[in-house]
Amino acid sequence: MVSQSRGVLVTGASRGIGRAIATTFAENGDRVAVHYSSRREEAERTLAGLPGDGHTLIGGDVGTADGAAAIVEAAVAALGTVHVLVNNAAVNLPQPLPSTDFEEWQRVWRQTVDVNLLGTAHTSYCAARHMIDRGVPGRIVNIGSRGASRGEPDHPAYGATKAAIQALGQSLAVSLAPHGIAVASVAPGFVATERVAHRVTDEVKAQSPFGRVATPPEIAAAVHYLASPQATWSSGAVLDVNGASYLH
């Protein structure tokens, strides 16, 4: 357990993995900024369920540069300092090439790149500059994906942006280490969230030799470790959390 309360910004924390991440940090005594884009009611439920005090709710569009900057600024104003940024906000839109028209293909690419990749890049920039200016030995943890290495045939923009996010994390790990800031990524496999519960079939479960899919708290535990002082030497790592469903 971290001995000192930290300010933690979790993007995309209205439900699923983001909610589990916010809850895990709060359970360990940290103050959490719960970010949402459009699901305010669900984000309010996340906030209401967090143990401890000092948490806050932040709305905003991470898919624009101004929106990303405003989200970080609001978190700093509410928490005093952002010690940890968790980049979880993402979209995962289907676009199988053989059955997707060109207009839709372009639309999905633009939205996915804006939210997943540029959103992560811009929030990381703003949070890291805050940490540098304050002399904070901060942590940035990005949520990647097994699909970054395994491929996502029906969601190619998602797989490509997750691969880019993991590469971005490694670049920032080198760039920010002289400032005492560690950066790492978690690459989950299939996770049983509300959004994809209907897709948890026996075939999906069989992808792992454990015969099941991950739970959101299992992903949150990995994120919390990588954000801990004990994980400084894991900076630059991409931690696979996929139940041995994909090894590389």
C-alpha cells in the first residue's frame, strides 16, 4: 500500500475497467478524478462507490487537444497535484474491411485515432508537464491491448492504435525517466465488462488455458502495481494480462 495519498486521474472511468481502476486506487487511500466523456450517470455511480474522501468527477472530450488539456487542468485544480495518470479512455468500433464502405472506414479511423492515440498522447503531455513543473516523481500507465500484438481483424483501427499507445509509452519512459517519471502499459486480453458481456462465449473463454476471461479488478491490480513506487524499474514495460491466451 502506498503510504501517502496521491492524486490519480483515470480517464474513461465511468464503468468497466476504468471503474475498477478508480476503485482500486481509492481503496488504497488515493484521491481519484473520475473522468467521463458522455456517460455522466454511470460516472456518478463510480464516484459514489469510491471509499475515502477527496474524489472528484470530471467530464470532457479526450479526443480533442483542448479537451484533453482541460481534463488534466481540472484534475490538478480538484486534486492539487496529479501524481498518477491512467490512460484508459478508448473507443473500439467494428470496421471489418471486407464489409465496411470507405466512408465508414475513414470515419472509424479518425475517431479511433483521435480518442485512443491522440487522447493518450495529449493527456500524457499535459500531465507530464505538470509533474515536471511540480517536481513530482509521477506515474503514467496506459491501457493497451492483447490485440496490439495478436491483431484485431474486425477492429483494425483499435488494434493499431493500441500498438501505437504501447510504443508511445516506451518512448515516454525513456524521455521522462530523468524527471523521475515512470511510464508503463498494461495489455489486457478479453475482459468481462458490461460493454462486451454478450461476447463472452465458451469459445472466447477457451482462448485462455484457465477457461475464462479476465475480470476488471484483475486489470486494475496490474495498473495499481505499475503506478506504485516499487514498480519504477518496470518503466517502459508492457505487461501482458491475458491469462496466457496469447504469448509472444
